[in-house]
Amino acid sequence: MASFKSMNREELTAVRNQLQAEYDAYKAKGLSLNMARGIPSKAQLELSMGLLDSVNSSTDLTGINGADYRNYGILDGIPEAKQLFADLFHVTTDEIIVGGNSSLTLMFDTISSAMAHGLLGSTPWASLPEVKFLCPVPGYDRHFAITEYFGIKMIPVPMDENGPAMDFIESAVASDPAIKGIWCVPKYSNPVGITYSDEVVRRFANLKPAAKDFRIFWDNAYCIHHLFHEDVQLLDILDECKKAGNPNMVYMYFSTSKITFPGAGLAGMASSKENITAIKKRMTVQSIGPDKINQLRHMKFFKNLDGLLEQMKKHADIIRPKFEAVDSTLTEQFADSDVATWSKPNGGYFVSLNVMDGCAKRTVQLCKEAGVTLTNAGATYPYGNDPHDSNIRIAPTSPTVEELTEAMKILAVSAKLAAADKLLSAGN
Amino acid sequence: MASFKSMNREELTAVRNQLQAEYDAYKAKGLSLNMARGIPSKAQLELSMGLLDSVNSSTDLTGINGADYRNYGILDGIPEAKQLFADLFHVTTDEIIVGGNSSLTLMFDTISSAMAHGLLGSTPWASLPEVKFLCPVPGYDRHFAITEYFGIKMIPVPMDENGPAMDFIESAVASDPAIKGIWCVPKYSNPVGITYSDEVVRRFANLKPAAKDFRIFWDNAYCIHHLFHEDVQLLDILDECKKAGNPNMVYMYFSTSKITFPGAGLAGMASSKENITAIKKRMTVQSIGPDKINQLRHMKFFKNLDGLLEQMKKHADIIRPKFEAVDSTLTEQFADSDVATWSKPNGGYFVSLNVMDGCAKRTVQLCKEAGVTLTNAGATYPYGNDPHDSNIRIAPTSPTVEELTEAMKILAVSAKLAAADKLLSAGN
């Protein structure tokens, strides 16, 4: 079969009718599969069951500094956990906060605090006529939800395989003091799976923002979530920012949500000492400190960074076949058409699929009607607005390989059907 | 020995010099005892060690609604924990959120949200020229720290054994739309230990605030922290608010910080469905939900409200002798003077001591120099400003009875020495 776009109307109609028959057959099966969010599978959760035994009533809950972790005290994380996060971020322990169970909350709180109180003495963002954030796209819907919630105007920035469009970013932040931040998932990005090149990281570190309180929100959620037992190197941005004389320009975030148990894991952030000191000052008002026992539980389970990395290999072994199944099924299904391209990530939690322009919403809707729930079309763009209506995020980790294969077939048929209808209605 | 105030200069000087000798003798002992915060003792922490075994790798972590508590999902608490908190607050489960590990954070977030977004459609507080809170005094320093952090002007309100001065409150909130809230610890209040009378609760519920977004922050931190195995009844304020046609006027808070492990416990809040729905809407942006496994851990440990109440009896048995030691030592030490009064609470975590006007700061300083660290004088007032420089908060739970007895003697000698010096310098 040739390319959809090169078919004449008769050929395309025949293909379309065949697709409809295939789609109807899938629909008749009455499947029910939710792939809307990137969540660990049961097999992945089983990897961490030992975490539930690592602290028990016989455990000495005295910390390395003599503190009783069962009682009040310690605002920024137990020293053991701070060391682990410091090793992970390649920073010192006074550049680390190990907080509660969610890096999303740490990000929300950073922005909430900037709105109400400003950063390091700057004007509170809420007092300014306008605040803008740059948003590399496609990106993470929960980032966009935070900035939207605070009324921050979001400006999409295109990305390629090296990262966001730096020419645009450099010029925008240098000329517009209302631009106060940018959302980045620098490694195995959500959803495209790319890792920022060294040049991109260095250009980030060397930005000359008009706003002195401009911040890079560096959500390194997937920094050790390799799929192939092989790390893709990402340059240390805090190091580069220090070299460039911009030590306070970046906040880095991480959590174990997709390593142990989502909700029962640890989240942390890293930044310059000056930023961390300011954040801890707020935390004395906001918090009695994190769950130290759960931090100890994690440290006894992992021991150190090596232990954490070992666990990641086991995760990779479980989820790699799923990513492979997605890729091979999509390759097979789209072989006879020119209506889709997709990412082949080396890590992270997602595959990014681009269907024919104007077809993402319909494709997701068709999938849903056939029992396959995907992330809403548009979710990967600020305000849910994908200008091409083309991007669909695939979250392969939770279903089985068999379910995934079935789901990808349904997705492919739906995308092709939507494309054929689009072309036919456009008068092809 | 007679009253200090009725002594002549010569008598008082003799007493003063004797006190100085006593004080110097204590100081020479080189004690080191920190009583600054209300924290559980080791013996109390031991009561909850079973919590660390209640969930282990053999536990089925499937919830009553079929959810896998090891994975993402559930924003407002597991149904089991919501039921416990609903039983505790006498509300329905849709009037409950069981959040993270700290009720302080829930309070901070409520106010932060009111500042940035307003409440139920009201003008964001940060956009108003002035926002004021009423602060019954003496009160809880961490409440005052939140309102101070957000630039909210705090107005002290006197209290008596029935609660805050309701005449003043009724008139103030009715006439001043800038008054948006009031901090209350309605049961075994921090630090005085009083419980609001039924009449006070009803008058709260029937307030007619000029500000439609006026809220009562009802921090029921000590609602089951009885000292004498006997509950002091507090009227249900949400019920009363509903009867009065003010269902949205109150937020109630609670945590298990002083029941299981501070930092590793559960915190929750209760309010009208409309308020809870609004808060959950914010939480979808801010949070991936609470630690469901730790919630399950608590539920398996306590089973239900009866289990929680049984645990409280054990706490009471441990801390009651300490409160009794404080009272008997203060009674003995101040028998020969007229320079101090103190509370005799039926529950909670504190004894409130009033020394002679103008003597609290000096007393706390003298204690510190003799090795006994108390809560800073003034901390129980907004901005740390006790206009009488008289109130000192005593936190008896952590030290042993022997340590407490020694500390109370030092405190008494210090208070008397400060009083004698004050009277002498005033020319008595």
C-alpha cells in the first residue's frame, strides 16, 4: 500500500472502509485499558516490597547525627537521604532538600512562594502586571497546570533532538523581564524522550535574563530511568551555572515515585546554597519537616546510590520489552502509511506519537470508544492547546506486552482512520 | 514568708540575696535540659513501635475500594483513614481530607491559597490593601508565624477560662471586612489548656462577619489528648455553623503527630463539602496525593477510633505524672510568694505560667543560663510581643519527672529572683 497522501480518492476510500471494518472489530471486543498516565506496573511495584521490611519495630531509629527519627526535628531531610540525593545530583549536602513524597509539590511550593514573596528579595511575582514562563513542547501537563493555576502566561518553545530552541530562549529571556522561568525535563524528556545536549545545557547556564529572578525549573524526573542499562550523559547544570556566574538560576527536582512506590516515596530538590537557605526559611513556617522514618526506610533499602541504580536496572528489564513492543507494533502498523512518526526513547516513561495534523483529538476519541484510554490529546501543550492537533503521549509501563500490542494496533487503526477521513473531507 | 509586694526593701533584699545563692547553686550543677517545644518523650514513642510492623512485605496493600495503595491515585486520603478522621471530627467522609504528615502544612496551604486565589470566588487576599487575623492570646507561635509570613496583621484577643472574648470578636468581625480569620485551639488550648464553652462555640458559629470569606481556623490538635482518662466535651463547630447558616465558615485541623510519630504521622482537615471540594481542586495541581501506605499502616495499627482512644490513655498515663510534678513543684516553690500563677490543664501539652509583669524575658534568660531552655518569652503572642512580658509556656512531656522537678525549681527561683529585682529596681 502506498502513502495516504499520494492515493487518489477511490483508493483512499477503499482503505478507509477497510480501516473502519478493522476498527469496528476491535471495538466489538469490548476492551478496557487505561494508558492515560505514566504509572509503574505491578511487577515494578513488587521490586520494592523489601522497602516495607527495611524498618520495623526492632530497628534502631537513631540517625547518624544522634537524632531520634521518631520525633520532631530535621527540616530538610535526614543526613543519610541528603547524601544520597547529593550523590545523585552531584552537589553538596547543603545544596539539597529532601522533602515530602512529591517533587510536584516542591515545584508548586517554589512557584507559590515566588508569587507571594519573590525570590531572594525580588518583587513578588503576584505584584507584577504579568509573569511569563517558557514551556518547551511537547511537555509535561502537570508542569503547565501549576503555571496556569497561578495565572502565569505560558509561551510554547519548540524542541528538537538536542533540546529546546536555544536561539529563541536566549533572545526571549534577554529582552523580556516578564519571563521568570522555564519548565525543563532535561533527560528522557516527557514525552519525547530526548536528552539535552551539552551545548544546550551550557547555553541554559549562560543565559542573560532581563529578569534577575529568572529561574530554570530543571525537573530531572527520569535522570536514572534508563531503558537500556546504559546511561545517556546529561551535563550538570548547577556546575555550569556556577561557572557562568549564575549559581542561583536553577532549581533541580527529583523523586523516587517511579522507583519505589508513588506517593510513598521521597522527593528532593537541589539548588545553590543561597536558594536552599531561602527555601528552608519558608519551610520553618510551612512544615514540621518530612517523614524521617520513610526516608530511613529508603536508605536502609537502597543503602546508597549504587543500590538505587541496581533497582533501576530491574525496572529497565521489566519495562524495556514494553517500549520495544510499542515500537515494533507501531512500525508494523504504520508501515503502509505516512500518517505517523514516533519517538524511540533511551529512557523515561513515554513514547511521543505524532499523527497527521488535525487528527490527534479524533484518534484519542476513537481509541477511547474502542476501550483504550490515552492521555488527552493536547495535554502535552500549555492550556491543552496543541496547535497542530498532532501529538499523543503513549505511556507503556503499566499494561502487559500483550495489552500494549493490542492497544497499539487499535491506536494505529484509529490514527489511520482519522487521517483518511481528514484527507477525504479535505477533498483528496 | 509573706508576699513579695508587701515586703519592705530590706526584707526583699534579704530574700533576693537568698534567691541569688539558690540560683547560683543550681547554675553550678551545669544542667542541660531543653523544654522549648512540646515533644513526646521516648516512652511515648515506644507506644507506637507496632506501627512499624503493621505493614510489611506480606501485607495486601489493596484498599477497600480495590485500589493498589502502592501506586498513584487517591488525592484526599484512603477511604479507611477518611472514615477514622470522619469519626473523630463527627463529620461525613466527603467533609474530610487526610493529607500529608503535618496539619501545620495544611493550615499554611489554606492561607497561601486564600492569599493567591481567594476562597470560593472571593478576592485573593493578596490583592486587598490589608488582611487581619484575630489571635486569641496566649496562643500557638507557629500559627502566628504563618500569618506573619503572609503579612497578615494580627490582633490579639484576650481569653478567659471559657475561651476568647466573644464580645470583642463579634463586634470586630461584624465591623471590619479586613478581618478574614481567627486562629483557635479550642480544646486544651496551647498553652493555657482551656476548652471553649458551648456558649463560646455557638457564638463562633453565629458570627456575622463583614467579610464573606471570613474563616475560623479551628486547630483541634489536642481533641483527644486528655490527661485524666476523662474527656472534656467540646461542641461540634461544623454542626453549629450549619445550624447557623454558616457552613463554610470553619476549617478544622488535626494530626497524629503527638499520637504516633511526629513527622511520620497523619494530618487531616474537615470542613463543609463546598470548602473541601475547592481544596481538592487545588490539590490536583499541587500534589500526587498523600502517602497511602503510611495511612494504611496507621489504620492497621489503630483499626478504628476506639484503637486511637486506647492509645491516648497510654499517653495520658505516661505524661500525667509529669503535669502533676509541674503543678506540685510550682505550688511548693511559689507558696511563699505572690509572683506567679499557672494553669492546671485537663489535657493538651502545656502548662501556661504567668510570672510578674515585666519578668518573663529575664526569667527565661536566667533559666537558660542555668541550663534550662524554655520557649522564648513572648512566643505565645503575635510578633513575639507579650505586652505584659509575663507569659511562659512550659512543655512537660519530654523530660523525666526528676528532670522536670529540678527544672521547675530553677524556673521558680529564676522567676522569683527576676521579680525581686524588678520590685527593688522600681524602688520598693
